[in-house]
Amino acid sequence: MAIWSALTVVYLVWGSTYLAIRFAVETTPPFLMAATRFIISGGCLLVWRRAAGDAGPTALEWRNAAIIGFFLLVGGNGGVVWAAQFIPSSLSALLVATVPLWMALIDTVRPGGKRPGLKSALGILIGFCGAALLIGWSAGNAGAMNLAGAAAVVLASILWAAGSLYGRTAPLPASLLLATGMEMLIGGIAQIFIALALGEWSSFDPAAVSKRSALALVYLTVIGSCAFVAYAWLLRVAPTPLVATYAYVNPLVAVLLGYLLANEPMSARTLLAAALIIGSVVLVSGSKKIRLAALSPSSGDVRRQSI
């Protein structure tokens, strides 16, 4: 019962982060919002784990955490947060679901990488067909689906995949939570400078922040982090294939919540693309081990697992 309760939290909370991001950026500048979230969450994790007795990170571990934080949080999550101003959360979730496919593709072309088998290659092709359906739809529906936003999420997924592959062998603290806190804190600080460069600080009016945006930010910062604790516990006590089902369930949760709570479109084309992408991830992850750094760029929680 405890395992299934924790798994349900992971399914629902992480699947809801896409919609929460969309609500948060309605009246809050995207990079400023993300910086606030990550600095608070990352700082709390870092202080907590050091106080609990985790060894202090070395200079090399800080450097690697900075590289991973840049790829995953600045490039990956930052792209999703920026795109949330223009595209539905359901579209973001489905495009982000292609991260394992990008990881398999990058692993194929990088030096020393492994070529995918027939099953993996078929999964990659099917998944990218689903993504092409969504991007083509966004190009033809500029009012609801902005092509630039869809392209930003695709780029974010590629950066997330690249950072995940780098994190496979990069020396990091043995404590998963400590490493996560370091990466989130560095990513949040970097996003402050991006917010400054884009003029978000000068245009930001705290009085204009809506209650819904404020609550969404609190939800992302607090509840999202609590879900990560549940996930870390599951990795220790539950079978890995069972825990890995979050990668298939979260996009479906995001699509359903977007439809029910934000009146986002759920057309036959969206459902077909969802089936193609999620089915392709099942094919790829079922045919080879893929080391994932996180559920998705929306979660903002950096974690490692093989599926």
C-alpha cells in the first residue's frame, strides 16, 4: 500500500507540473519564476543533506553539477517554462516524452556510443513521427499552438537528453538528494542572470501576480519537491520496472489535466500522437537500458535511474 501510494503521488504530481508551469507564467516572468523555484528547492535540499551528514562536495563535483544544471535546468526546464507562455501544457508534456528517444539517438552518434537495435530504431522512428504530428499541428493552428513554443520544447528535450548522458559518468556526490540540490541551486542562479538579460526584473510587477500564478509557484516549489522524496524512496524499495512506469503515465496525466482544468484541446490527432510517442518510449526502453536523469524538464528534479 505504501509503494502504490507513493507511486500515485509521483504519477499525479509530476504529471501536473506542466499545467502548474502554465498557470505560474500567466502573470510571472518565466525565468524569474523558475529561478525562484529552483533556488528555494535546491538551497533547502543542500542545507538539509549537509546537516544530515552528507560529505561536502568537491570542486570537481561542483563543476559537473554546474554542467548538468545548465543542460537540464537552464536549457531543458528553461525551454519548457518559456514555451508555456505560448503552447498548451499537454503539447509540452507529449513533446518532452521524446527525451528517451533523443537519448538513444545521441548515444548512437556520439563517440563510443551504441547503435540501437531494430526494436529501438523502430521506436525512435515511431516517436518522432508522433512529434512531427504535434509540431505540424502547431504550425497550422497559430492561435492555440505556437510553432516557436513547440520548437523550444523540442530543443529543451534535446538539451535534457544531452545533459542526462553527460551525467552518466560525471563524478557527483554519492547522495542523490545532495547532487540534486547542487544542480537545482546552480540552475536557479543561472536563470536569474537570464531573467536580467531579458529584462524580466525591470518589467516584473509583484502586485500584478495573480493568486493562481502564486499558488502554482508554491505548488511547484513545495509539492513537486515532496514528490521527489517519494520517488527517491521508491527507487530503494520498489522494483525498477514498476517505478519506471512514471515515464509513460505522466504525459497522459498532463494531457488529461490540461483538458479538464484548462480547456486545452484534446483532438484525435493529439491522442494519436500521444499513442505513437508513448508506445515508442515503451519500445525503446524495453529493448535497452536507458539512464534517465529525470522524469522531464518540467519536474526540475534531477535524478538517475536505468529503465
